[in-house]
Amino acid sequence: MARFNVLKHEMVPEHSLVSKKEEETLLRSLEISKELLPRINRNDPAIKALEEISGPIPDGSIIRIVRKSPTAGSSVYYRVLEEGVFK
Amino acid sequence: MTSGISKRINKIQFALLSPDEIRKMSQVKVITADTYDDDGYPIERGLMDLHMGVIEPGLKCATCGGKVDECHGHFGHVELAMPVVHVGFIKEIKTFLDATCKECSRIKLTEDQINSFKAKLSTVDFSSTDPEVIGSITKKVTDEASARAVCPHCGAQQKKVILDKPTTFREEGIKVTPKEIRERLERIPNDDLVFFGLNSSVARPEWMILTALPVPPINVRPSITLETGERSEDDLTHKLVDIIRISQRLRESRDNGSPQLIIEDLWDLLQFHVTTYFDNQTAGIPPARHRSGRALRTLVQRLKGKDGRFRSNLSGKRVNFSARTVISPEPFLSINEVGVPEKAARELTVPVSITIFNVENVRNLIKLGPEPRDEFGKYTAGVNYIIRPDGRRIKVTIQNAEENSKRIEPGWIVERQLMEGDIVLFNRQPSLHRMSMMAHNVRILSGQTFRFNLAVCTPYNADFDGDEMNLHIIQKEEARAEAKIIMRVQEQIMSPRFGGPIIGGIHDHITATFLLTHLNPRFTYEETVHMLSYVDVEKMPEPEIIDGKKYFRGRDIFSVTLPEGLYVKFKSKLCSSAKGQCEYEEDIRDTFVTIENGKLTTGTIDEASVGPFSGEIINKIFRRFGQEAAAKFIDRMTRLAVGFLSMRGFTTGISDYDIPENAVNRIREISESAIQRIEKLIEAYNSNLIQALPGRSLEETLEIEILSETGKVRDESGKIASAYLGLTNSSVIMARSGARAKMLNISEVAGMVGQQSVRGGRINRGYNQRTLSHFKPGDIGANARGFVKSSYKSGLNPLEYFLHSIGGREGLVDIAVRTSRSGYMQRRLINAFEDLKVDEDRRVEDTIGSVIQLKYGEDGIDPTRSERGELVDIDDLIFNLQEAETE
Ligand SMILES: [Mg+2]
Ligand SMILES: [Zn+2]
Ligand SMILES: [Zn+2]
């Protein structure tokens, strides 16, 4: 059975990997250090789906999440990949 | 005054108390279970030994020599005759027994495993890592060791240890005594303790089995003397008495060689007492009780739950500068005000720092004594206390007022009584949202109750059936400024929950504005003046001259409360369900409330205009003219409403539900025919003639059809009844305007109550195959399953009454369950969110600075300032543009 790609589901917001090159400028524009960004677990289905497409993602990578919003149009959120965030 | 701890805490380490340490910190070895001798003097080496501190004035501590207020107590200890298990460590003891060998007490891991786990654990810093993370690692290790049936070190076959709750361990059914457990734990080598997450330098597992018990200082368990002179001991002391007694008996029995059975019984009893001393709600054993039958409040009970130390004394405390009393309504107060009884105002104070600028004023204030009044006998603020720079407080009395007024100088502080206009916080529990605590301006009133404007009932969820509320006097300038800027009632008119007003007219306000504006009635000059005398009008509305007499129109009178420059158009509640022409308004334009430049031209003012939640006029005034104008509108509108009703009068009663004989007959007819139709449905079902609905069984289909049948008759009877009840009827006025009740309630009273239900279905419980013994088994007819064809007014027959009560109880149970569950959920949410903050960039952060949201709510919008959750109200924008063009 072909596995369903969760990222294709309309209720799942768009996830994408922020490239290493882009990271620094992004953190500077957000005026924040990486440790203070929200985290995301390696076992998150969205990460698994992303890895299937673009290969293994190292710890500490920033994931960009674009959510649709009725008031803001779309809103961007960033989460840092980290092992063992939740038990 | 400044005794006690004055050190800064740098680090906390958790460890186990060893018996040696217990003895070392003990000032006295308690050996007798007695407390005081016949003269009331503490018995030496008893539970109240003076070495453990003093609670009686006059006596001195035998350890430190301190008097009552100076000594904060010292520990003693009891030597237990036999070791007992500490209930708090049951889980840990079980893990140790499971994971180590019975014979050699090594952890049941192979050398290879030991090395690999050790390597893994050596990377973890035990002092800084999250205990849960350490726990998850050690759990893996101990689980693996526990699963092994043969010891890898000595090859001994392992027996399974079963915990017989709460404190008994068994091996193949045979009890393992605490003594044996202790011996096993003692043999576990220090090197193996890391695998259990234990730091061998501060804790040994055998210390979880008690051989000595610390006796807390007397200050922790003070005895109280009753009025009769009788002494009553603390629950902890009672429990310690039990422990010492049994321990003594156990020691004697053991030493004089009593039968093993007796010794074991006493040992179990000692275990029980020590267990309940720690936690008197341990599962599996009955709680220890006082002679009166009350369960004892022991160590865990002191800390745990709503009445425990944390929630009741540390997270929340009793506070000074606060008052609590019953509330009552006062329509002549502004929504920003609160009426405070004089008695409370005399007690509540505001600190005033004396400066060169106010020293004269304050001197004059003090001179007046503690209970001054002005020339009309009206309350004015006095001074209760003067605080010197060294912190000493002087109470102001009539005698010393004159003298004290001369003593004060800049740098002193006086505690001034409450004044009109002071900003205070007002609160009603449960405080479920931020509008549960708002800042009000004080008005000093006679009487015994707090009073406020009725429009503020909604945010506090208050009524006046005995509700009490709390008042807090702000003590600092910063807090006062904050309260004034962000907590005042007018700042809270818009709810952050739905972006609309939560403060607005209720009940009579809505009834009154409805009657005032519906069909735009005409009022005489005298009537108009009466109404407007309740409001501070700038000028009278334009009169209509008929036969030389002045008349005023209701809508013009209402317009007096509206700010100039207001343009709004929306559908009124009265016609909200009507499509096209509304039967209640003659002119189709009147189905819309239209306000042009602050003049109400068409429409009826009802719940949709001035009510909380829906009130569109309040909403638009707040948006366009700000909180000040919105508050002013609510103040004036509510006053006008009261003025109108005091002129017109308004009442309701059972006669509101009188309908003609023939209507009653018709309702009876349709209910009879419904019952017959239900009979037919049941007949068809019995002879298998009905068709099952898709996805439903035959039974379900039958129930659905019956329910739709009963629903239909109720609606029909409602229609028949309301055909006779028009807008001349007070109850109908209240229902249609949204002031109180729904049309459904009216048809229940006048027409028919209808089908009762439990869990969405017809009533289907009680006796075997029937709801009551009055019906035949298997009767599923209308009457047997809770169809009530009577009306509330005609009265229910006994069977209907009973079945109606069943349905009614469901609602009550639902509410009880819902409130407790949502209360707990709310608590968890508040604890999770309480110290998040939104910074200047609208970024949501926790206390460390970790980001929760990059923009508050992901869009950065304050819901309070949104148009009912939307960005803009397009219809309103268009209407305003059109109006601007025509001008
Ligand atoms: Mg109440
Ligand atoms: Zn002392
Ligand atoms: Zn062994």
C-alpha cells in the first residue's frame, strides 16, 4: 500500500527545511538565538515525511511552517529539530 | 522581628535521611508516649519535651533557651522497635527488590551490560539534567535487570516479588519482612546505585526502611487549649503517640519472647501507624480516625490538594486591605463605580507618604480624628494609623488626634481611610476570565452591601440572590496607575473572547428600550421629562406639536443617549428570524435599526442593540468613539431605561399565560392525535411494517420517528398558544426583545411541556421493561416514555411529574459534572500560561525567553480590538461611506 504523505493533507500546514545558508540571516532578522525557538521532535510525522523527500535532516535544523490564517492570510512559524523533546 | 532565615538559597539537593542523621539532628530521644504531667508541665522525654521547642509563654526552650517567639523548634526522634517500610518509597523499594539478586544483592546485569550502561550514564550530569530524563534512562536499565530470572553473578534462581498494597512485599506468597528487605538493600554495593538514579554519597536504599523516625518540632504540631481548659493535641501528636505505644509494646513482646504471631500482629500495627502518619489516605488501608470519627490530617494531607500548604498558604494567601460582603444593585452608579459601605470604608486604608507638599493637608486630615464627617453628616476620610520612619505604627484616636497631627513630618506615612474616587479592585469568584477582577472608582454609601451598576453583572456573572464579592484596596502608585489604565470597567467592555461587548443592558434595560422604541410611540411632555430626569440631558429632543400640545417620539428620546456622529445600521433581534417583511414592524425599514448622526430613525432597540454579547450600538460606539463614550452610553442608556419603566411600569404574572378555552381544546386535540399516531407507529413496528432508515436499526428508526412526532406537536402547540399571546403580553415582550426567556418557555407554560428526554432519547429506564410500575412491561407508548401533554400552568399529572423530574435531573447532574471538570481544566491551562508574556514586538515568550509564538495568536491581532473576531465589518464600512456621501 502506498503510504500517504501527511504534508499533502489539507489540514497539515506547509513544512519546509530552512537551508544552512539561510539560517543565519533568518535568526538575525528574528533577533533570536536558536535555543529560544520552539522545538519539534524527530518523530513528528511531518519530519518523517520531509526526510522521505529530502533525505536525513540533522538535529538543530530549522523547519519553516507556513500556516493559513483567516485573519493574517498566512503566518510563518519556525521550529528547531531536536531529539527527544517529548517522551 | 528579623529572626529566622536570612540566607539566599543557592542550591537544593534531594537526599535520603539516614538513621544516623535522624539521631544527629535530634535534640531528644522520645521514649514515652505521654505529653504533659498532671500539673500541665511537659513530661521529660515525652512528645512535648521542652527540647523540641516551646509553645507556652513563660517557658524556655531546653535546647536553645529561646522564648515562644524566638525558638522555631527542634527535631526529636523515636527509635522504632522493628524496622518498617516508608510508604513514600514503596515504588523505589519494589524496583530495588526486582532488579537486584536475592542472594548476592548485585544488580542483575551482565558485566558487559554494566559497562555499556555505565558509559551511557557517565555522560549524564545528575545535578543539572531534568529528573524525568534521568528517570527514563534508569527505567530502561532497571527494567532489563528486573526481567532476568537467573542472577548473572552468582547464578541464583530469582523469585518474583509481588507488592501487596500498600506496604507488604511477598515472594511466592510468603511475606518478606521489612527487616529482610533492609538486609537485602544493605548488601547492594554502592557502585550499583547509579543504575537506579541514586547518588550513593547522599543516599542508601536501606534508608527507605525506617529504623528511627524523626519527631517534628512542637511548633509544627502545637496543642491547643479549649475554653473548658481541656488540652487538645494536634493530629500529628496523636499519631506519634500511637507509634510510640505500639513500638514499646512490640519491643517488650519481642524481648520477653512472646509468640511469633503476636509479634507479627504488633509489627503490622506499627507499620499501619507509621504509614498513616505519613499519608492517611493511602489506598488499601482504612484511614486512621480521631475518637470523634473524623479522619486524621497527617503529613501528606497537610501539603496536598486545595486546602494543602501549597494551594492554600503559598500560591494563595489571605490578604490585608480587602473586604468582602453581599452585593446589591444600584442603577444610579456608573459602570465604573462601586458603592462601598461606610463601615468598610473606615477600615480600608490607602498609605499616603508625607511630603512638603501635602504635609499641611494631612495634618488637617489627622486633626479630624478617626471618624470625621462633614457639616451635613456625610462621610469623609480620616486617618487610622501613622507610621513613623522607623516602622512604628501609631493608632489615631479622638484623644490623640490633635497631638499626632503636629508630630508628622515629611518621610512619615499615614494610612488614610477610603475616599470617594479611589481606585479599587473588585472581584467575584470563580475568577474565570480577566473581567472577573476589574478596577472601580469608590463611592461611599450608607448600608451594608457593595453596590454596582446592573450592566456589570454579566462580566462578573453575578446576581443578587446572596452573592458576595471581594474588594481590594491598591496600596502603591504604580499599581494604581496600572489598574486605572488597563483594569477599569470601561477598558473591559470588549471581551477578548469574541471581540464584542460583554457589558451591556440586561433584563429591564432591554424591556424598557424595546417598549420605548418599538413602533416609535408618542409620549407627553410630562412623561418625557420624567424619563429624561434620570439622564443628564444637554437638551430636550425635538417635539411634535399636535393640537397645540408637545409630544415626543420614543426613538427621539432614546437618541438622547447616543453620541453625535454615530452611523449604524443592523437588523434588530425582534426581526432577526424574519425574511423580508417582519410581522412586528409596519414599515419594512423598521426591521433595521438605523442610526444617522446619533439619531435613531428606524428600528427597535432590543438585545441586539444594547445587550451584552450582541449589543451592536455599544460595539460601534466603542470602536468609533472609544471606551469613555461607550461607558457613558451604557450609563445613560441604563438610567433612561429605569426612568422609562418607573413611568410606564412593567409586570408579569401567571395571567400572561391565559389562552382561550378553544385554544386549550385544540392543543389537547393535537396531543391526543399525536399519541394516536405514535400508537400507529408502534403497531407498524410490531407488525414489521416500518422501513429502517439508512444506517439505523428498526428500533432506532421507531424512536426517531416518535421523537420527531413529539417535537412536531410541541411546536404546533407553541404556535397555537403564541397566536393568542401578542406583544401586549409582558412575557412575550421579554421573550421577543431578548430580555429574558425564550418563546419555547412560554409555550411550555401555556401550551404543552412535551417529550422529556435522558441522553437525547425518550426516557427508558427504571423498572424491568418499563419506566414505572404503572405501565405494562414492554409498553413503549407515548405516556410510558415521558411524553408530557400537560402545560406547566395546567399542571402535570403524577406520572408526568415523575418522568419530568427524571429529565430535569439530567440537566442538574450535567451542570455539576461540567463545572468540576471545566474547573480543573481551567486550572491546568492557567498554570501553563500564567507567566507567558507578550513583548513589544507582539512576540509571546515564557520567562526564559523561549518563544511560544512569533506573533501573538500568529496574526498579532488583539481579539478585543477585532470586529467580533473578524478584521473589519464590511457592511458597516459601506453604510458609513454611503452616509458620508449623502452628507
Ligand atoms: Mg447567585
Ligand atoms: Zn529552641
Ligand atoms: Zn546473585
